[in-house]
Amino acid sequence: MLIDTYGRVATDLRVSLTDRCNLRCTYCMPEEGLQWLAKPDLLTDDEIVRLVGIAVTSLGIEEVRFTGGEPLLRPGLVGIVERVAALEPRPQMSLTTNGIGLRRTAAALKAAGLDRVNVSLDTLRPDVFKTLTRRNRHQDVLDGLYAAREAGLTPVKVNSVLMPGLNDDEAPDLLAWAVEHDYELRFIEQMPLDAQHGWKRDGMITAGDILTSLRTRFELTPEGDEARGSAPAERWLVDGGPHRVGVIASVTRPFCAACDRTRLTADGQIRTCLFATEETDLRAALRSDAPDEEIARIWKLAMWGKKAGAGLDDPTFVQPDRPMSAIGG
């Protein structure tokens, strides 16, 4: 198993399939984009499947989340999902996406074995979407959400980040819309993972701000820690249920003590935390013909050194030098 010195056991693997994205969200990357990883630096489909296989069969991983960048830009995505679904034991599989390509891929992903999706959508207003993402693709995301629900990739979760002066007034409208369409909405505090290092703690929309706004229209009943488990989102029943809303408060209410995640970057590095400043190279071991047992040993050693927490509210916090698009959400 993947255990650290604090007794936490990682059972959830986040796999970044690419650093590329077809949006330019202001809280993630600059308008001109980034210098993408060279193709030889990226893990191949076979390498990804092998590493996931080691994690599932030898290291106790029970859930695999495919991320990016934008994972739907990975040409071999459907094949990767199908091969991971054939592993014994079979892990639960999900995908975090901006939703733009879901309309054409949702049915194929479901047939390959994908269980559900998380789709990023920060606003219901097309003009604000264009400002936030620097792309005019709002309707494509809505169509992708509908296609995911129709394909059975449920529960369809919608991830929203609120930004001051742009969409910070939309929390109640987003929740009403999610309830109407049977999506599970989760608000995420803006995190310091932007390539421009423009994140500021002062002025960010906090979990407290979000809940105060939601309570102007809805009655929220907390599910509690027992129902939450190791999930990053605190959840509330909306008007008595059955619909729920979640808040991932990585900055103001960190949940590091219950973290059960390990992360594999698109270029084959193990990250013990989104905010880690160190990585462990598995790609070199793969390409030097190391046996599965040696790769598992390296992975275990990396996780053993996982730190207690991210410390985002600590004034000495050092922002990672890789943006979210290169790490995976």
C-alpha cells in the first residue's frame, strides 16, 4: 500500500494525461498559453496503463481519476479507459474535463468503462464564460454536460470557481440550475496554481462567502464528517435533499489530514500533493526497463515522504513552479 509517515493511505490516483488545454482560464494559465511538454517527454498510452496497473494491482489504488490539462485532447483516451477497466481488481474511474469535447465522446467513454465525469463550468453567462476562459465555447460545455448525463456518466459533477468582480454573484443561480438539471455542484476556492503567479489570498472568494450567498436562497443542511470521509468536498443537503452542494475549501479549510490521493503527471512524475515542490521520477525507471516491483518500491518511497499539509495560509508557503495544467486537478 501507499502509506505515509502520518498514517494516511493513498487509494485514489489522479492521472494527468496531457498538459494541453483548449481553454485559457484566467486562474490557470496566461492568454498565450504555455510551453507544452515535448511529445517524447509524455508518457505513452502503454506506459500510463502499466503504471496504473501497478498502482491498482500492487499498491492498493481503488479509484483512478483522469485529468489534464484537458484529458479529452488525449488521442488514446478511450483505449486507456478500456484497458484500465479490464484490470483486476477493477478500479472506479472518473474524468475531470472542461466538457467541450464531451458531446462527441461521452457515449464511447461510457462504453469503454468510465463511471462518471466532473465538468468545469464557472458561470451561466456566455459573456462571462468568454472573459474567464478567453474562448467562446459556453454552449459546447452545456451540450457536453447533457451528453454525459444521457450516456449515464453519473453523478455528473460540476466544478465552479468564483472570481471577484466576474462571477462572484452567481452561486445561487448556479445551484438552482444544477438542481434543475440533476447535476451535483461543487464550488472550489481559487488555488495558487496559476502560471502567472497572480493568486492573492486577500480578496479571494472563500467557502464562507459562498455559503453565505447560497443561504440567501436555499436551506443547507451539513452532511457531516462521517458522510464526507476522505472526500475533498464538504457537502450540504439542499432544501432537505436529495440534491447536494459541495465546497472544496483547499485554502481556508484544508483537509490534508484525511488526504488519500497520489498524483501522476503527464510526464511520469509522482506528486504527493497538488502543492508539492518536489517530484519523483517514474518515467526514467519505466524507460530503463525496471521491473514492476522496483517501480512500486520507488512509488512507496515517494509517498512515505509526503508532508503533513500544504500550508496555504502559512506566509512562508511557496507556490509550486508548475501550473495546474501540468499537474492535473
